[in-house]
Amino acid sequence: MKIAISSQGVQPTAQVDPRFGRTKWFVLYNTETGEWEPLGNEQVLNLAQGAGIQAARQIIDRKVEMVLTGHCGPNAFRTLTEAGVQVVLGAAGTVEEAVARFRTGGLRPAAAPNVEGHS
């Protein structure tokens, strides 16, 4: 399974970024191979609106099956879940710690977004 974690840096030791759409980086983790890969999100950082949807499309294009993040708004959440990507909210600590917490059952896929959309 390929997991994307919103991150403040490019390494697994970086802190999880609580923002999904406006994170600067995602760190991709392949559970089958154990490989880590950075994915930049700079192209959406300065969008006036729609950053979450654009970030979600980038994740979907990379064939990610699960996202670990702190918070996710309704538009990004809907875009991800409609494409079959599970969204896990409440991730914190380092990227490695968030993955470990998920793998031991400490984090579970969410049924709904945890922040309101922007008008």
C-alpha cells in the first residue's frame, strides 16, 4: 500500500504538517517495499482557493491509497474518498511516528473531514 503523509520536510524524520492542502511536502511510504519518497506540493501553496482539491488530485495521480494528516477540509476529503483514498486524521509527531501509530491501530480512517470548508 502507498501512504502519503503531509510533512514539514522531505525525510521520514520530519514533523507531520497538520495541514493537508497547504502542506509544503508529502512523504510517500510504500508499505510493501519500505521505501520513502518526497513529493513537493509547492504548486498549490499560493492558490487563493482549491489547494486541498489540487493536493488531493496530485495524491490520486500518484496511486496513493491512504493519506495521514492532521486536518482535512470537506472538498479535499470528498475528492480523496471518491477516488478510493482513505483519509486518516489526527496524525502528529514525525512522519515515521505517524506511520507506526497507524500500523499499530492508533490511527484509523476518518468518516468525515475535521475542518470546515473555506468560502
